[in-house]
Amino acid sequence: MSVGQSESDTNLTSRRARWQAARLDAETRAMLAKDTRHFLRQSVSTPCLNVIGRAEGIHIWDGQGRRYMDFHGNNVHHIGYGHPRVKAAITRAMDELPFAPRRYTCERSIQLAEKLGKIAPGRLSKCLFTTGGSDAVEVAVRLARAATGRFKTLSFWDAFHGAGTGASALSGEMLFRSGPAAPMVAGAEHVAPFACYACAYGYKTDANGNPPLELCNTACARMVDYVLAREGDVACVVAEPARAVPYIPPPGFWAIVREACHKRGALLIFDEIPTGLGKTGRMFASEHDGVEPDILVVGKALGGGILPIAAVIARENLDVAQDWAFGHYTHEKNPVTAAAALETIAVIEEEGLVENAARVGHVALERMAAMKAKHACIGDVRGRGLLLGLELVTNRESREPAGDLAEAVLYRALDAGLSFKTTMGNVLTLTPPLTVTESQMLEALDIIDAALGAEHST
Ligand SMILES: Cc1ncc(COP(=O)(O)O)c(C=O)c1O
């Protein structure tokens, strides 16, 4: 059986093998072989592309000392790798109190919960912490179940919400929900996502990427209401407010879904694990749409790109599951990860990184539009803040994905010192740290521009 792979670039293509044969020295190849020997292989993970030796600021260095601007970073590196303030905060926290065993609380965890309640939108204020995002998504769903007395969920095809059994049931790609992940959790319903350039309902965006709202009437949002009404007993809608592909919601999408949840008695959970803490040029991506979720999930960058921590932030009146242990994790009140998160948020606020993301992202989108005018293979450019994508197609009319070209561009970019991820096979996804400067952003786009030009001249 062929398993559709779209979340990331593929790790078994002949292009990758050729690039590795040409670029990696014997020592690196030996280390990759050792990695394959000792780790269970899995799609989009192992075997690995290369060995990393160092990570600092917006850069990573491979085992051979070559430096790359990291425009992927799993979205953990908002403040750049190895921020000195976060390293110092972690050291201090370890010296003061290395761990909080269950039944004890500690000052740093309380401070973090209080801080997240302050920066989260609207009335969201009560928290639980987990080690990873997948766990936090599952905690959010369990809370929604406790609060509504219902157990079904509604999420989007093509989404990814984590590798756990519950989180992967919410995910919408074969790679994560079939094979060993099946059978799925009962009641995990799905609906087609917003994806205006590749609309599941067949509507076409105009040359500027705008959806034909007068024609489509935001069918993708109305289908959420339809399914909620037909099922009648859905506990929650779980979604990324801006999809990490990226896809940006059409205007009005979230207002319609918010209203549908309200009408049908479902809670709205926003998974802001990649987008939260400033990626889209606002502290939370949902702020662009003026819609407040009932529960918000953050993770990834929360640990400053050093330690793993994620958080669930809920409305106070959803604090109704005290009789259940629905987020009973060993590192629930870890003072060291909490210290890393507190310092990370302080860095984001004090260094004006959300504003920087908005400003540099704006410059990038303008430059990407100019690239689209120049290269016929760029079908669409889109993004918000530093969540950016260039979608490559073989033909602008048919919008056929140009996956092989995307991969070729990736390897050319790596040769020129830029690392990024391809998503859905043909979207060059750029998610640099929030610390990226305008000139670094333009340098990265120059690299992609040159790679596209070189591919067309070969
Ligand atoms: C939208 C989204 N949700 C959840 C997760 C899972 O987070 P973690 O890998 O920390 O479990 C991810 C990770 O990539 C993600 O992108």
C-alpha cells in the first residue's frame, strides 16, 4: 500500500539520495547509518537528512560545519536557538528547584499559569501543563468532554494535532491515522478544511489568491455547522486557526464556525501549538480573526526551543472536571520547564518579536508576490507574519502540484545555506524565528528565487 505523505518532505526519494551522496562526508554518512541502526524507522523522521552539530540564533550547522538559516525549526525557535536569557533562567531554576513531585506546587509554575492567562485572548485563564503538544491537545479534548457531557470531536482533514492515539484521531492525514494508528478513536469526525487555493468544494481563487466569497459563501465554514447539526452531540471543534501548511482562513470563516459551535453546543478548541506566541504577527493567530476559542493549546516555542512544555488554557467556567484526572502528567508542574517558558514569553515581549514578525512578514509577502509575477511555477503565495508559503504548480490553470520541483528547490536552497520544509509535497513552507531580520528574510527569498531560476534553466 502506498501511504500518501504530505506533512513534510519525503525522506526516501532519489533526489534526497543523490543530494546525500554528493554532499555528505564519510563520517556523516556513518552517523546516519548508525542512527538508522538504532532507531525505529518512521516516515518523515528516520532515516534522517543530515546530522546537526550546532544551533544558535536563526542558524543551524551540520556535522561538516556548514551553516544554514533555519526557516523550519519545527516552529520551536521563535526566539532563536539557545537564547542566553532562557539558558540562564533554566540554570537558575535548576539550582533553585529541579523538580516538583506530585501533590506539590511551585512558584514558577504558578507564575507561568498566571502569565499565560494574561496573554491569552479574552476570558481564557485556567491552565494545565504537559510535556508535549499532542498530550495538551488530548487534555483539551477531555476537558471539553467533561464540560459538555459529549464525547465526539470535529476536526479537519489534512490537519495534524499530534502523534498520540487521541491526537492522531483528530488528525486528517493517512500517514498519522491509518495503519498502526487505526482503528481510530470512535466519534472523531472530520470535515474538509479551509484551503482556498485548493478548495475541496471546487471554488477557484482569483489571480491575487482571494476566494470568490460571493460564490462560495464560505461553504467550508458552513459545512462545520452542517456536521455539528447532523451529529447533534459533538463536544468540540478542534482546529488550527491558521493552518501550518500555510493556509490562511477566508474572511469570516471563524466567525461562522464560532457561531455554529455556540448554536450547536460544541466548544471551540484552537490548536496554536505552531502559531501561538507571535508566529503570525499577533500573539495568537486567532486574534487576526477576532474570534475567541473556549480552550487554547500552545506548545513548541513555549519552551524557548530548549525544553519541552505545552499548555492548555481554558475559560474559567470550564473548570468543571475536578473529579477526573484528565491531565495527570509527571511534568505537570515542572519548575524548570516553567522557568524556560516564562523567560521565553518575557523575551518575546521585551524584544518586540511579535511586531518584528508582523513587519518582516509583510516585507516577505511583497517580495513573494514579485517572485510569483516572475516565475510561472509559483501558483500562490500566502501567509501571515512569519508563517509563509509558496505553492509550486506545474500549470497555473490546473494547479497541479509541482512536488518534484519543490524538492529540487529544497536541495538547491540547502546548498545555498537555507533550510526549510516542503508541505503537502509542493508548498515551500517558511517559518523562520521571530528574530529574523528583514535582510535575512530577503536573503532567504533571493536563494529561493535563484533556485527556481536555476531549475527552469536546466
Ligand atoms: C498543529 C499541531 N498540533 C500538535 C502538534 C503536536 O505537538 P508535539 O509534537 O509537541 O506533540 C504539532 C506538532 O507538530 C502541530 O503542528
